[in-house]
Amino acid sequence: VSQDGDFNMVRLTIGGRSGTGDRNLFAFEQDGSGNTIAGRQDGNGNEAAIRQVSSGNSAFFFQVGGMNVIAVRQI
């Protein structure tokens, strides 16, 4: 998923109170200033890739479980 522009927000929740989710992939790109990505993946073998371009961006991401991977690039 890609968002262009300023002050965008996206949230993702996989698993949580309803249980866990295994082998999920989250990929997101935001191009603009003041954008926020927040997410949580509960389970095993989950992956997240986050790319934010410009200034004043924030990424808050939690992974609970084993064999999870996250990559964040802010430029």
C-alpha cells in the first residue's frame, strides 16, 4: 500500500485479543511529511517492511512471537 501527501496515518493489527496470526506480510510506503505508521503483529513468521520518504515521519511497530522480521527505512 502506498500513500502520497502529508499527515497520512495508517494502522495495522494482526492477532491481538482474538488470537495470533502467523506468516503475515505488511508492506507500506508513505511519501510526504508528518506521516505515521502504527502496527502490531502477534504470531510467528510475520514480516513488516516500512518506507517513509520526507521529514517528520513516525513509525511505531510491535511484533510479538517468534521468527518475526521488520525493516524500517526513513529518508
